[in-house]
Amino acid sequence: MSHPAKFWMVKGDGPASAMHGTREAAEGEAARLARMNPGTLFFVMEAVACHRRVEVERIALDGKPDPRDELPF
């Protein structure tokens, strides 16, 4: 599975919901929102990392048990 693309979001008084593909797009949206909402701060936030727990699952399509289940360690 590929990793998600880098993105930016704008946060004001409400929840941030739109992901912008470039910093410039997010900056433009922040400026647009600021013009419409004088006195409100709009932060441009950059995604710098993500974390995910991944479990391994084996699905037997032939009905046979996983041979690794019989390893003594």
C-alpha cells in the first residue's frame, strides 16, 4: 500500500476539513477565509507525518492452516 500524499489544511474557528494538495492552495484558502471573517486567525497546517498500526492477517483460501502456526517459537 502506498503512503498518502503530503497535504495542507486551513484551521480557523471551526473544524478543518479540506485537504489542499499544495501550500499555495492552502494559503489562498486561508486568505479567502480571512477576507470573509475579519479578525479571525486562519492557520495553514502542513502534514509532516502519519502513524498507522498494521496487523498481519492471513486468509487461507485453500482451507489449510498457516504452516507458521506450528513453529515452536
